[in-house]
Amino acid sequence: MVLLKKTPASLDVRSIRVFGLGQAAIGRSELLEMRLTARPRDPDLLLWLGQTLVAEAWEVRRSAAAEHVSGQRAATFQQILKRASVALRAAIDAAPDDAVPWEVLQWAALGMQKESLEKEFIFDSAVERNPDSFAAHVGRVQVLAPKWSVLELGELVGFGELVAGKAKPGSVLGAVLAYVIAEVYLDVMADGSAAKVRRLTREVGNQREAVLAARDRWWVVDRVAEAPDVAAHGAMAFALKVTGASGAAMEHAALTGGRIETLPWAYTQTTSTGDPLVGFATAVANNMS
């Protein structure tokens, strides 16, 4: 709580701290709810609870493949997300200028399959409060991904290109395109048809120059370091790897400092552990080829 209260609401570091605290508190959300009885309108406590409940819900959802999610598991997933939404809405009421509850609310709305207009409103509300919010833009990539929406891959790529093109030189927002390309790659790899190889070349391989251009717009000399840089390096390493720029991918892999994010590395796993470190270490050992 002391850590959160020291973090200005307009900085990406607040998003990172809340996410980390939420992961640490998985399975302990009831303790946070007990604390709320004494501090019912504390915006930081409400935010932490909301993030923790979102994390708990997605743990339930991820513990089974989408096509094998039981009715009971799906109901539990929805119930937890509803509790998260209530906490996050209360956090918004308690701290109207804070972008982070809106960022987290994106993930609740995604799981609850809210209408596209509502999800767009949530994203707009986050960037209204923090126009350069990295977490809001990365969350928006997931919301727009074809596996969760009715959009085509081209529309998702268009969003990534728009964000990268509008990002100021040196801004970590230039790396958002890397998350888009990761989503495109995963979508293609899930294709069981004979067209997979052609699609991989057309929809992923052909994006190499676009990814390199976005990287060069972000990773400029004398840029000011930003809190999401490490996560962005991991995503950029992935995007450069799958588009065939293995040398540049290795450069960004080295800049992660060994901190590997779930997105996108965990989704490349074929092992039972699902540990993102496995896929990352394997890619590095193979020189990102």
C-alpha cells in the first residue's frame, strides 16, 4: 500500500506495480476484501483488489484450453470477473483521474465478453487519463485480436501501425506493434490448414520492415528510459524473431535482463509447465533462428 501511494497515477510504473502486486496476491483476494471493511474507499486498495481478482479469474480460465472449459469453470471465471469489475469501478469513483483502474478493467471486460463499444469506451477512458499508457495499448491489442473479436488480422495490424506511427520518437509505444505481430503469428500458427506456410510468409514474414521501423522509432539514441522498456524488449525480441530478423531479436533479448513476461512467450510453449522462460531460453539458445 505504501508503494502504491508513492506512485503518481499518470505513470506507467503504477501499472507495473499493481500488476506485480496482483500476481503476488493470487489466492489471497479475500484478505484484501477484509481490509476494505476498514478502508472501504481507499483507491489503492480497491485497485489492488480489482487487479488481484482479474489475475485469479484468468488463472481459472487458463487452467484449461478454451474448448475444454467446463460450465462450472466458466461460471466461476465470470463470477470472479464481476467482483473485479465492482472493485475497479469503485476505484474509479474514488480516484477519477487514475488511468490504471481503466487499464485493468479492459481485462475484465474482455473476459466478460462486453460489447465492443463498451470495451472501446474503457480504452478511451484510460488513454484520456494517460495518453501514453503502455498497459492500455497492450491490453487493447488483446481486445482487438481475432480470437476475442470479430476483426480481421489486417485490422489488428492497422491498429499497431497507427500506434507506432503516432508514437513520439523514443516512446515505448513504438513497441506496441511487436505485440500485434506476436498475436498475428500465434493466430497463423493455430491454423491447421495447408495454407499455414503461405500465411506465415504473407502475414508475418512480410512485416519485418514494419517491425524494424517501429523498433527504430522507439529505440533511439539518448531516449529517456521508461518503466515498460523491459517488457517491450521481450515482445520486440519475439516479433523480430518470428519475422526473421534474428540478429536484432538477439539484441533485444539481451536487454530483457532475464525478466521474461508471459506475453507473448508463454503462448509458444508445448511443455506441460507453460513457463515462458522455457520458450525464451530455447529461442536464445538457437540464436533466435
